[in-house]
Amino acid sequence: MPEISRFHGITIRMYYDDRHQPHFHAYFGDYTALFTIDPPALYVGSMPRRQQHIILGWAEVHQSELMDNWLRARTGSPLQRIEGTL
């Protein structure tokens, strides 16, 4: 479960063996959620409202990098770190 970013106490990971639509996993404390990449949206799970807005804003800014990582994961290539800034 490669970690691709960390910001504001939120950890973003992407898995190589996921078979769903393009998405990433977000973790904050005891909360876990999946977010789609295109368009950025909460897909499964729950996240406090403030962190959800931060994650969605970050995903909009880094949407192309997230999709590049998704394609890398599909081929088993190493994932790239993504800056945690908006």
C-alpha cells in the first residue's frame, strides 16, 4: 500500500491490486475513505467534512498526477510522490 502523499494529518495511498474505477485511499485518524480521481469525489467510506474538503481540493489540483499514478499502479510500476500542498 504505497503512500503517495501526506498533508494536514491526512495520508493518501494507492494500491496496485485495486480493480475499481480510478481512485485513491485517504486516511485521517480512524476515518478511511476512497475518492474517485475523475471527477474528484467521495466514493466509499467517511471523512470529517473539513478533511473531505481539503482532500477534494488537493485532488483537483493534482488530478493529472493521481491519474498518472493510477496508470503506473496498473502496470506495477513504482508510484510517484505527490506534493501535499494545494
